[in-house]
Amino acid sequence: MSDPIQARGPRHRGIYLLPNLFTTGAMFAGFYAIVSAFHGNFGTAALAVFVAGILDGMDGRVARLTNTQSEFGVQFDSLSDLVSFGLAPSLVMYTWSLSSLADYGRTWGKIGWAAAFIYAVCAALRLARFNTQVGVADKRYFQGLASPAAAALCMSFVWTMTKFDITGAEVAFFTLPLAVIAGLLMVSNVRYYSFKAWPKGDRVPFIWLIAAVLIVVLLFIDPARVLFAGTVIYTISGPVMTLWGRAAHRRRVRRHTRPAE
């Protein structure tokens, strides 16, 4: 009789290279933003976070196009987002502006780094909540401000100020509430349109092409201010849309509960 066949050990599963390269690039851009901020290159740091946002938006699409989605990729993307859109913006804002609050006393100095930490921990909580709601949440909307959008809001502000040679110390008392509000919006129940369900078909109205061309031209002329204005409008749209929806819901309830005359 032949010898019994030995049981094979567990097969080691590899990872998909292409989408994870984009995720690694996004994490590198976030890390580079932190290093640039430590060296005082705040405009470069802000731009690096936007590069991270572009790469982060591409990794998921590449994974879907090449059918290379994996649980590893999902978790790796989350960790990359924490570095690029959580730690990087908080440290850039602290080194650029919030650290200067220490000039007003020890208490203000503590408030400065506390604001940066609030932003960072809210980004982590936002990502953890998003991961637990995958598959059950309405894909048309985000619950809370997405971490890339919050990072874009803060970094476009830093980029705009540096373009006009305004130091972080001069606007420290504006950076403080900006960091805290952006952080709290990430963990709020405010709804934001995700644009994942748009466009609904292969064709869009011609006006959208004209709008896209205008946006590209404006970005070419003054990317910092255009991005800051766009992120401010998007940030405000969430509370406005949420309040409008609640008011409409209350009107419908009153209409259905109104007694017949």
C-alpha cells in the first residue's frame, strides 16, 4: 500500500497589488504632509492631503473595475484614511496655527492641541462608524461629514491663507473653531449627499458639461480659493439639508394627523 498523503498546510493568500498601491500612495501623501508641516512647508502639506484624496478616490474604483475587492483592502484603506485625513490635517493645523495659541498662556496652549486632538479622534470615530454601517446605510448619503471632505475644508483654508501670506498665528482663533466644528460634524448625524448615486444613467444634461468646464477653469486660475469655497458650501449643505428634511417631515406628520373638518 502506498504511504498516506500528508495533509497540506494552510495556503497563504496574497493581496491584490494594484488597488493597494493606490492606497499606499494615499498614505504616503498623508505622511508627506506631516513631514512638510514639520519643516514649515504648509502650502505643500495642504496640497499633499489633496493628492491623498485623489488617490483615495481611485483605489476603490480600480478595485471594482479590476474585480480585486478584498477585506484586506477595505481595512488597509481605512487605516490609510486615518493617516491622510485624520492625523495629517490635525498635525498640519497644529504646527501651522494652533500651536501659536501657547503665546497667550499655558491654558490656551492646551486648548490648541486639544482642538487638534478632537479633530483626529473624531476622524477615527467617523471611520470606525462608517465601517460598521457598510451594507446597511443609504449609499446616497453620508452620516456625518466624510473625513476626506473635512480634511479638504481644513487644508483648503490653510492653503488659501498661505497664498495670501497670512500666518497661522494671525488666524489662530479662527482655526480653533474650524478644527473643532469639522471634527464634530464628522461624528454628527447630519446627512451629506455622497454623489455615489449620480449620475443615474450614461447621459447627463448638457449644462453639466458647461459647469464642469467652468469648474476646471476656475481651479486652474485659483485652486486654493475655489477649493475652499467649494468645501465651505458642501459643509454648510449638510445642516441645511438635514434641517430642511426634518421640517418637511414635520409638515407631513401634521398634514396626516390634522383632524377632518
